[in-house]
Amino acid sequence: MIQRRFRDPVANAPGSVTLPPLCGSLSSSSHSLISRLLSFVIIPNMNLKDFLLAEMNREADRSRHALEQVPEGKSDWKPHEKSMAFGYLTNMVATIPMWIAMQINQNELDIAPKDGPKFEMKQLNTSAEYIEALDKAVAGAREAFEKTSDDHLKTNWQLKAGGNVVAEAPRYEMIQDTFGHWAHHRGQMTVYLRLMGAKVPAIYGPSADDKEFR
């Protein structure tokens, strides 16, 4: 069983909740419910923005370990014709913290604007370039956290596509979803590393190549 500490946002009183183990047999609705429950996970005596910033810093360190193993000359590699290219996937792992800055600083983001995309993904090739991109993205997100407040993080943020709202929730929930999105793509990336014969780093625990506990 998984036990988490949480602070009730209404009663503002500490409590605890016990959840079943996460497993592949859970339905999408169950995952959604668990996500909502865990969105209230707050360490006692820590405010919302500091909690989210600490989580981002941990995820950034884990992403750095993965990006350190990027082999050169594999940007176009993919395990299947329907899969993302390794370079595109790795670029996302390096730059996803930019989303966190946008979720704090902007009121919305349109990922498919009718007048065409406003952001072009930069071509990166080496581990050093990916790590530099990660550091830049994380620095922007940290600056956004420093300037924000818990009250602001509780206001809504919208994700749009072609002008239509496809998702809307409080900023802190969107940021936690971004952490999940980040971990998801980083997990994909480590599978690519294994299939390409590269070293797979320890992320949430040891791997076959790295026995460290991080």
C-alpha cells in the first residue's frame, strides 16, 4: 500500500490517505482519481510553490542522469516506424521544464495555433547540448517559481489546440501533470538507450548498469 501525507485544501488540516499500489490493471478513471488525490500531497509546513519547486529539482537531477548517457549520431533512431525519433524525444526530456514556466507566467498555451506554430524545436546533437538546454529550461522555471505565490498557483490555466480549450485546471495541477509527462518521456528515453546499447542510469533506483540509489 502507498501512504501519502496531504493537506486538505478546504479544511487546511493535515491528514493521510492510503492508496492501492499503482499497476497496469487500473482503469484510466482510476488513474485520474489517484492523480487528483495525489494533487493534494503537501509536506507539512511547506507551502505549495516550495513543494513543487523541490519536486522539479529532483526530476531535473534525474533527467540530467539520463541526458548524460545520450550517444552521438543517433538523433534519427527509432525502435518502430510509429515511434518518435530519439532526438525529438530527448529534446523533450531536456526542455519540458519550459512548460512549467509557461504554466506559471502565462494564462494559456495553444499547441496548434491557427496562424501556425510560434516555437521551433532546436536541433541538438550531443549530451552536453541537451544538458545545457535542460539547465536553461530549469533556470527559467525556478525564476518563475521565485516570483509566484500559492494563490496564483491555485488559479486556472488553459491548454488549447486550434483556439479550443482541451484542458483546464489549477496551475499547480497542470504542473504536477507536467512532472508526470516528464517522467513518462524520460522512461521512454531510457528504453531507447537500452535498445541502442547505451548505458541506462539509475533514476528512481538502480539499473543493470548503475547500482546507485538516487
